[in-house]
Amino acid sequence: MSSMKEDNKTKTYAFDFDGVIAEYNGFKGADVVGKPIESVVEAIRELKKQGHKVIIYSTRGKKVLKKYCAEHNIPIDDINHNPGKEGKNPCKPVAYVYVDDRAVCYKGQSAEELVQEILSFKPHWR
């Protein structure tokens, strides 16, 4: 296993697909994909321009994701995989930051605060 540390300049950012890169209102089929969310696509392009790696992590198939990114000129390095930075669980790609529409960020809050945040969570698209 190679070192999982990123150098000070280049980092890997992992983006969820549905609800982050593409609009999403619930699963409607493996090949049914929403329009690109332009602010996220712009952010990805800027991160790539700065020399960072961008990967997608998603439950969708690679073929659909590769085609979508090619059609919409979304520069990515890989899908559900970060070559050279493998952890012990190959299901979660190693990244410096994960961008997801269904995440609660742990910031050191108490158990009570964390449970409250989890129970009151709603994705932005609902």
C-alpha cells in the first residue's frame, strides 16, 4: 500500500454524482440522469486547473458516468477509485475531501448534537 498522505499542493477531491454533479429527485433508472449542476461543474474544472485530482464516487455504473462526463466536458481522474492511494476498503476511494448531498459533517459536536443533526437532515433537493 502506498502512502495515503497528499502533498501540500495536490489533493484528491471525491464528488458524489447524483444530487451533487447532476440534478437528482430520486432514482428513476440507471440511465436516467439529471442535468449538470453548473456551479459544481465549474468548481471541478477550477480544482483540475489548479492541479488537483477529482474522482467521482457513486452507485451508478462506470459506463454511464464516463459517458455523462464526456458529454458535459466534466474533467475527472477516475470513478470509485483513486489509483496509487488505496486504503484497506476498496469500496471507498481515498480522498482529502468528500463532497456529498447526503452527508452530515462531524465537527466535534456532542453525541446529542450529532444525533439531532442526523435526525433532522434533509438533502437540498427534497
